[in-house]
Amino acid sequence: MTAFSRFTPLVSALPSTVPFVGPEAIGRQRGLVVKARIGANENGFGPAPSVLAVMREQADDIWKYSDPENYELKQALSAHLGTSSANIAIGGGVDELLGQIVRLVIDPGAPVVTSFGGYPTFNFHVAGFGGRLVTVPYAGDREDLGGLLDAVKHENAPLVYLANPDNPMGSWWDADSVISFARALPETTLLVLDEAYSETGPADALPPIASLIDLPNVIRTRTFSKAYGLAGARVGYAISTPGTALAFDKIRNHFGMNRLATAAALAAVNDQAYLREVVENIHAARERIAAIAKANGLAPLPSATNFVAIDAGRDGTYAKAIVDGLMQHGVFIRMPGVAPLNRCIRVSVGPAADMDLFESALPQVLKAID
Ligand SMILES: Cc1ncc(COP(=O)(O)O)c(C=O)c1O
């Protein structure tokens, strides 16, 4: 295909990949209809009725740009977290913030440490800014904190990524281990602690805000896409020292937030009772996925997220056959991308109807591919 001839050398050399092919694209490519959307770690329980009401009420104001300082949302989040609003930066989902963080830190060729098979969108941004990925294998289906620290030191890396709880395995480290890891890093290494699943894990998996807030080399990222049920709204936030948070202002799209999305996020923070209800639903659905897996002779892994990784007991080809077979039944799930993690399939929580479809399709698929 003919393209413009003066893209930067970096862009010219990049492959045209997407970190995740969406369920819509998979459905179009294969001529299938998705009936149970339980593959993208969205939250089929949806946002609070109070959130939807605010979005409807404020729809008429959509002709206005959103407040570029995101003042009210920052106020609400900082009150909720017990920080100052100066500790918060707002972005279009964690994914956008990850891109900004990489841009803030990475010169072409700079080493960036992450886990082998870890969250692909981070890697996508690293490639986009010319960084050089240095990957550390998982150990026992968890990100290997000691291995990550060694790689950081060995490479003198300016950036390291840790998702806690983790995607794609659903595993987690306790708060003390994460705090020790963060404090052991050189001051010249920025830790992106991606806490997209902060609301769904056990309480002891989440370092208290105060435990890391004094470290200028730590940015914690969180989202409204998971427990709050607002993936399509694209709102996330970063928590760091005020000085580090200010750096986002140098590069962010100041008028980039969607006004209705920001209003929705504000309403969501203010409805913690609904969040508690949803988190209970998520826990129950996790149990149900695990029970379905076991009933079919598969081994669910413990999860602190809104999905369950299920060890299918063989290799990546077999797991992929399950993923493809389920899609044939309209059940959209995903799987980790690399060995040995790709012996697993990954099933997101959803309402009972989605779980029913998964329950009825799985044994049929397993029988058909055996
Ligand atoms: C670890 C992790 N980080 C970030 C995201 C994306 O979050 P957002 O929707 O806020 O961009 C996901 C979504 O799957 C995730 O699993």
C-alpha cells in the first residue's frame, strides 16, 4: 500500500499491530455474533443507575468542552483516596496514561522492564516511543518481583511496569511485597504500578496510598473501566507525588477528556454503595467461573481481578482451540499470549446469562476438540 514517504524512521519501522483485536472485529472477521462478551475484562454488570442518570441528565451539555483541569473529579478522587488533588492526574483510561508515562521517560533505545507475557498495551506504547523491552518470565504464574528488580539494575532501566493484581493471570502480590519492591528500586527508575484491578482484589493486595505517595519514582494507575463498569467511557487516573503528577500537564491533551465520561466517573466515585454491590457480584461470578472450569476437569487459578485464568492443562494450541471453539458458540473469551502462560484461557466475569452460555458451551467445545 502506498503511504506518505516521510513518516519518522521509528514509525516507518513499526509493524501495524493492535494490542488486542476487539470482539467486534473478531465477530466481523469470522461472521459470528458475540452472545456472551466475557473476554475483554469489562464489567457486564454495568455502571451504577446513579451514573447512568447523570449521563442522561448531562447529555444536553455535550456542546461544551470538559473542564481541562478535571477539577471536580480530582477533588472527589482525592477525598476518596485521602490524598491531595495535586497527587492525581486524569487521563482517557489507564491505556492513555501508560502512553503518556512512556513518553515522559523513554528516549529511543532506552530499556524498559516488564514481565514476559504481561499487559500488551504497555508494550505497544514502549514500541511506539522507541523503547527497548526487557522481559522477565513469570514465576509460578506471578510477576517475578526479584527478577524485575535484577533486570532494572542490570539494564539501568528508567522504567519498569508491574500490574498488581495482574492481567492476564489474575495473580497478585501482597502489599508489603509491592512496597518493598518499590522502595528497593533505584531513584532513577520509575515504577508504573498498574492497579486497574485495585477494587476487586483482597484488601491486603493493595498498598495503602500513604505507603508510596512520598516516592517521586512511583506512579500508580487506576481506572473506571473495571469495577466501576465504565470501560467505554475511557477514564483513568494516576496517583503520584505532586511534582510527578504535574509532568502529565506537559504532554497531555488538555481538552481530551469526554465531558459525559468525566461526569460519569465523578458520579461513580460518589456511589460507593453500588461499587460494593458490584464487587460482590464480581466475586460470585469468579466463583462460578471456577466451578464451571472444575466441573469440566480444568484448573482455575486464584484471581484478584474481574476474570479467571483457567489452566487447560496442555499447550497454547489447545487453549486457542478452546478460545476459537467458544467463539463459534458466540462466547467471546481470550487467552494469554505467550508460553507457558498460554496453557490458560482467560474468562471475564459477567451476569448470570453470560455464565450460563459459557457453562453450556465449554463441555461441547472440549468434547469437539479432544
Ligand atoms: C492491567 C491493565 N491495565 C490497564 C487496562 C486498561 O484500562 P483502561 O480501560 O483504563 O485503559 C487493563 C484492561 O484490561 C488492564 O488489564
